[in-house]
Amino acid sequence: MNTQLTPEPIAESSLLNLKNNNQKKIYYLIGFIILIIIINGWTWWNFHNEKSISETDSIITGIKELASLSTAQMYVMTTIEGQDNRFFGVDISFDLPGTRRLYFFVVPAQVTAGIDLQQLSENDIKVDQKERIVEIVLPLPEILNKSLDLERVKVYTQEGLLRDKTSIKEGLDLLNQTQVQDSILKEAINAGILKIAEINAEKTIRGFYEKLGYDVFIRFK
């Protein structure tokens, strides 16, 4: 006698449970993917934002740490002349015969001009990372340094019979007079050193940040 096996039908509730379980797995998978996307997006945004802030701080700090930017150097020549009277080492205010000294100096000097970057404040530098724009308000150029070329100074003097020859110390004292320093500055300024310094400062700063991919707008206070 043959026994025939008849498959039992799967209950409808079991099919529904299987379908629901599969849907839940799909939802979990989709949720997990969305979470990964959100985390990655936040990480990228945070890194990019920190990088932008870091670049901005670097721009501001980098400029200020330069302290000063020398952008023009000029050699100028000035002259000083005058006379004085001295009797036995004592200056006198009247012209006693034999006590007079006439002097004439030709003085070459080197003058340096530029920008004092320590005057910059955070309000003077604006950085737009999105548009890649840097706006800078610079202080006006000024004389940063001046030095006499003592090896090339030419000295001409004429001493009276009662006067000794002009010593090196006396010559240096004459060169250190305020009128000499003022004359040197006047010569350099009249020759346009401050304007040259302004033009070169703008070129230098603009060129530096354009290489970093920024459009630069510069004006002077």
C-alpha cells in the first residue's frame, strides 16, 4: 500500500511575518546609509570650516608677524655747511680772529621706507573664504630706517690760526646734528620714496595672496 505525502499549505500569517521582517531590514539598511551620509557630510563640513578658519587666521597672523615690510630703498646725497668759533677749546659766540672754522660736508645716506604692519588690526583684514577674496587696509608708508655712509662722507674744512684741525669725533658730532637727519629725510621724500614704497607694498602683498588663489583688494588708510 502506497502512502502519498501531501504538502501542507504555508499559513498566510507566516508569509506576512516574513514580508514584514524583510521590509524592516530594508528600512534599517536605508536608515544606516542615511546616517553614514549625514556623518560623512558633517565631518566634511566641519573639516572644511575649520580649514577655512585656520586659513583666515593664518592670513591675519602671517601679515602681522612680518612686523614691517620694507618696500623701497634709496641712496640720497645731502650737504651741510656752517661755521663756528672756538678759543682754547671753548665755544664762543663772537668772531675773534683766528678762532673761526668753516666746514662743508657731502653726506651720502641710505634710506629705507615701507609699511609698519604692527599697526594692522583684525578689522583691517577681511577674508571671504567662499569667494576667495581678501580685503586689506594698510597703513601709509613711512621711513623705517636711515643710515649714513660714513666711508664716503667728504669733509672740507678751513680753520683759523687758533683752531686745531677738525677731529673725527667733531666730524661725527656735526653729522649727528638734527639738521643733517632732517635734510636726508627731505631729500628722500622729495625723490618719491614714500610713493615707491606704497606701490611696491601693494604689489608684494597682492602677488603673495594671488598665488594662494585669492583676489586681493588693497587700500591705504
